[in-house]
Amino acid sequence: MQLKSLKNLTRFDYGKTDFEGWRVCKAIKGTNFCKYVSDNRKHSKSKNPAAASLKVAKAELSKLVTMSKALNPSRLKNWAKRNGFAVRLAITS
């Protein structure tokens, strides 16, 4: 299956590493929020784990965008950390 590039989603598919999956990364109000979603078969009974993890990654991105509209920046950071996102200050030049 050919997986196309999607905004805020990056595919990691290296043969020599243990990780295969999707990286969800979104910059909101000067802060980067990143999370990795693995293709691990134990999380999905699907015959196509890459497509199943893409569905999860899209759901995580959607949830992040929804919460960014509902919460102020400090509460958003706390929510994101509790939900497995790495939170970092965006570097601008």
C-alpha cells in the first residue's frame, strides 16, 4: 500500500530500526506537540498495521487540534503531557 504524505504526520519506515509508525507533530501558539504512534501488531488486529496506526495518528491529531481551541496554552500543555505528547518550545529564527 502506498502511503502519501499528510500535513502534520510523518511516516517512519526504516528497515534497520525497531520503530515503524507515524509521528504526529503540530506547532500551536509557539509550542511544538509531538507524539509517536507505532505500527505494533499487538495494538491492532488489522492485517494492515500501517493503515491502522495512521487512523490512530489522525485521531490523536484531531484531538490535539480540538483541545487547542478549548483550553488556554498552559492547560493545553498539561493536557498534552498527560496524553503522551512531547511538549517543546518552538524555535523561531
